[in-house]
Amino acid sequence: MPLARPPRAFLAAAALLLATMVGALAASPGRALAQSKGSIAGTITDASTGQPIRDATIAVRGRRNAESTDSAGRFLVGDLPPGTLIVQVRAVGFGSASRIVEVAAGQTAAMDVELASAQQLGEVVVEARQPRMSSRLRDFEERRKSGRGQYLTRDDLLKSNASTLTDVLRRLRGVQTTCQGGGCFVSFARSPIGCLPQYVVDGRPQPEFGPGTPLGDIYGVEVYSGSSETPAEFVGEGGCGTIVIWTRSAP
């Protein structure tokens, strides 16, 4: 006996059911993939005030892109693989914080973090120390305070705008300058004619080099018009006065 054919209505319904099943199967991989991912959401606040922190950075280790909090301190980091993740939180003016978060497939893990304000460094006071002065220059300064003789400091030499030592010395009390034969020399008004002062440079007599010492090399000058006011360490051939020169480069 021949089998009866199914009604056309039954065939149409079967075809529709088959098409629906095929469409569902085609779409299921995407849904399955989406459901296999998780996310992290929460807020970042100031630990001392409880206020939300805006523009805090939330970075998941192993993930290139980071997320930022909104004006309410909220954030959402999505498309995360399930498992144990390490999250780093940073914000300007605050210390950073790390959290370990368990992310489940298709779930959103909560993570609220309070950041402490960055520690303020105490005021740093920088003390400018005077360069250590050599003993010879300390002695110069001590004698200058005594009031015996006349003294020229480095500042005095710079302010004079003079080009030679002779030009500076001629401006001192009791000093006179005589120029002849293309050169000038210094003497003291109380000295006999032709009696010239001795020059001492860095503690040693220098009758020839002394008068021509470049101003740029000089730290200070001591001028004593006679032996009566000349300190004992410089008394020698200074019956007509003594001019002591200290240079900046000498030890």
C-alpha cells in the first residue's frame, strides 16, 4: 500500500523550523563568545574626603588600553577574559593602588578603590655656603678690619674701571704717580724723592713683577705708606712703603 504524502502545510512548517534552527546555529558562536567575556566596574574615590576622583586611570595587566573614570569617579572595563586579573589604579596627586580581581564569564566584577593623597615633601632649604677661603686671604681680611693701612678688595678693583694697578693706586690717599720714559711708577708723598715702595706678591717680594700684576688676577691689595704701619710679616726693604698684592690663583 503506497505511503501517503505529508500535507503541504506540514512541509512548510518543517521548512520554517529548519531555517530557524540554521539561523540560530549560525548566530550562536558570537553569543557564546560574548558570554565568555567578563568586565570590571566600580568607583575610585579620595580616601581622605570620600570625593570621587575624575580621570583616574584603570589599567589591567596584559591589556594595552586603559580606561578612565568619569566625573563621578565611575569606570567600566569590559571585554575581559575570565580568570584572575591584576588591576592598577593611578591618579594625579594620589598614590597608586593594585587590586587582584576574579572575573567570571558573562559577569561584571565590582571593584571600588580609595586612593590616598600623595605624600607632600617637606620644604627643602638650600644653604649657600661661602667658598672655603685660604689662610692667606683670611689674614688679608683680618688685617683689613684692623684699620692700619689702605686696602683694595676685588669689588673695589672691579668698580674702579681702571686698566692697570697703577691707575688704581694713584687714587689712594698719600699715593703719587710719576710717569717718564714710557712708564709710570708709584711712590708715597712722605717718601724721599726716588725712594720706591717694595712690592710683595702672595707673600714674596716681587719688585719687578709686582707693579705689572694684571688686575684680573688680583684678589686684594694692601697699601702701607711707611714702615711704622707695615705689619711685621712684610717689614723688609719697605722703608719707603709696602704694597702687598694677593692673587686669586695662588695657593
